[in-house]
Amino acid sequence: MNQLSQAVYIAMFCAAVLLAGCAKPSSWSPEQISSSIRAQRINPRPVFYFDRINPDISDTVKVYIDSRGDLYPETDAKGPSGLPRVLPIVEFETKHFWSLRMLMSSNWQPVDGEPSLRDRFCGPIAAGTKAKDMCEAARDFEKWKQLQAQMWRQKASAAVTGADGKTLVILIHGYNVVRGDGDFAYVKQKILANSKSPEKLRFVEVHWDGGDYASAWNRAQYSGPFIGLALRQLLNGISEADGANTRPIRIITHSSGAFVAAALLGDARRPFDSFHSLNMDECKGSPREETPKLHCEDNKWARKHLAGLESPRSTSDDLMGAPQFTDIRVLMFAAATTYQAFARRYPADQDEALFKGVTSRHVKLFITVNRSDQAINKQGFGPYAPFTSDTPLGARPDNFCRLSENFERQKRDGIDEGRQAYGFDFERKDPISGRQKGELWRRDGALESERKAHSWPLYLDQAEFAPYSVLDLFLNYKTTEEPEFLSRLESSRRVRCNEILRS
């Protein structure tokens, strides 16, 4: 490689690492677009929720998950969490992929003779608290999973208590978000304003932390399958608590939340190379060092459940399938993944296993496509920029069309289980915010900063406009087969795959 090529690759790498990407809440408002874009940079440190766990509020359940898919302990009527409000171990090396179980079990010592990481973290935690229970279980993988399963059942019960006849709206933000409350508040405001039955909605906010900040795209896509599997426990617990699978489920994601949804809904081992390679390489044999051993226990567990392999011998670790409800809709804004995360692999004999893609039945995917989004297009280098994970589903219409075509092929093969993908062209050629909105909609072009913005609130504003009609389509029709839905869909700003694939 010549010097010029090396310089170009290095520049692309640096740009990718410093992208707005999926790492920062937008804090967007119509008159502050430019300052918001300047502020959208990767957080200088990994995000943890030690000091950010807020109690549930009316018709909203809050879920806090670490980078390995484990629930944070929370204070509730049954007792205090016991979790310290400030992380006491500041010098722990980031290469270890921070997680609650790592902090609670590691023998790592900053200096020989000083207390271990586990002792420094767990020592001050009071007995009888949930955090202490987690510390006591952390070194035994089976006990840890049993405790987590119990915590997830409690959270599922909280989600359905007092919610008879209500639709669950699950909100999933992007990667390494410091505080998702602001964006979640804006999302809920828009959903309530655009729903014809706002009194029948119960919200679930999913806050998932970063765990590490180096090489953010790869770390995000490494954590994603764990978060998705964690949410399977929530939805399967909701189905169990309801005693049925008929409750309507609505999932709304932004950015990296898309590949969390992929793991929630099915086999998302592909195309996440960082997750896949760590299973294939680091976890061969029986690692003797503590850190790889902890990772590999998690990795093998996650890979097994994603692949839908046979149930393991342990009765406490039965195979956890993707949730099965009669009506699941997923709206993904700026989806930072590839279509393969949701697609069935063809043909099976070209890979070590058949990647099944979405295995939840009756799933309808609503996907926005914006060629101008600067984050998922990696600042103009494209969604396939080197040194980063691929992010084209929300950026390229042909990527969406391949997913739609994959679903159609499944139908032709006789495995149609009610899955459908709808794509919407969100390339911003018209103004949709601020003073230019309204009477100037057709007359002037969009602001450059607005055109490129990755902001979740901006996408929501766009989604409620008549040329797109996405929120209405997503929220207000009992089925996607009724004539009114199909008529509105046809008049919306859809991705027209017949034209795109032909060209």
C-alpha cells in the first residue's frame, strides 16, 4: 500500500471513530441543529448507569442493561439495589470489556498486594441488597444466569401490571448513550400525539450501556446480540405473565438499536464479525486466563441461543427462543446494520450453519432509508468504510430491497410466517423543521445540517409528515392488510424496490 493510500485509510479510520454515529443522544430542537451536530461525538468514556437509574413512572417501565445483556440491580418495594452511585474503580483497563459481572468477579489487581477489583467493588455493598446477591453469584455462571432470569421475570411482571388491553411500545436507543431520557421523552411525546388510542399504550424504555469506547462501531455490534437476547427474556416473560401471546408489541429503535432488535427477533450472528470472531478464535479450547474465560462463557451462551441450537443439559438454562406474538411491529430509524442481520441465509451449504435471520413470526419491519445521514454513511466514506462495522440498512435503498426480497423468497419457499418489510425514503430534500417548515415545504431545499443529521427527534418529526406518514402507518391500523393501510402506504414516500433493483 502506498503512502497516499495509507493516509486515506488512516483518515477514514479516524473519521469513523469520531463519528456522531450511535454513540450520543441528539438533544435536538429545530433551532439548534448545527450545535447538536457539533455535539454528537463519541463519549470519552464508556457509559455506565450507576448514577443514572431512575424509577419507573406512570405507564413507563425503565430497563437498565449492561454491555453483556445483564440487568442492573434496581431499588424497588422489595429493597434497595445496593449499587454504588459512583464507579469506584477508575483505572480498570478498557480492554477488558467492562460489565457488571466482570466488576463483581475479577481478581485483577491494579498493584500487587492491593485489593482485587471484586473486593474493591463488592466489599462496600451492604448485605441483603440485590447488588450483593449479584456479587455472590458472579463467579458461578449458572447461578448468575439464574439470578438474572429471576430479575427479568420481575421486570416483565412490572411491564404488564395494570396494563390489561394495552399495547407495549418498547424504545431502544443507540450505542453508548450517556442519558437517553431526553430522546425517550421526545419519542413518547410524538407517539402519544400521533396515536389514535394513546390511552392504550404502555412504554418500556431500554437503556443499554457501552461497556467500552475504543473502536465504537465494532464494540457496539459486539454488544448488540447480548442486549437483544436480554430483551428476549423480557418479552418471553411478558407472554408468560399474560398467559397469551396476543398483546400488540411495537418496537422503535434508533441507530445501533437496530441490531439489538435483530438479536431480539432471531438469529443475528451474521454479519457481526467482532462477535462472531471472538467466538471462533478467542474461545477455542478452555481459556486459562480469567478475562477470556468470562467472555467466552457469555459468548458461547449467546451464540447457542441465537443459533437456536439444541437445549443444553442444564435444566436451568433451557434454550431461549425469539419471542412469538401475533402482532410485532418494529420501526427502525437510521438502522446502523446490514440487511443480513434480519435475513435468512441462502444457500445453507455455503456456510457452517444456516443463518435463520428473523425467527419471530408475524413481524412487520418499518425501515427508514436516508442516503445523507452523516453517521451511518461514515461522514461520506460510505456505510462499508474500512475498520468499521457495516451500517447500510438505514443508508442505502438497495440494502433494504435485498431484505424485502429475502422475505419474499421465504414466502416462495413455503416458510411465510407473516414477515414483511416496508421501506421509506427519508433522504431530506425538503425542509422539515424550524421556520422553513410548512408553507415553504415545497419551495426551498432542506438545510445542509438538517439534511445530514442523525438526530432521532429529527427523524421523528419527519416521520409524522404526510409525505412519509410513517407514524400513522406504524401506530394506527389493526392489521397491515386492511385497504386503508395499503392505500396510505402506496401514497407514502416509499422505497420503490422494483425500480431500484432494476437499475
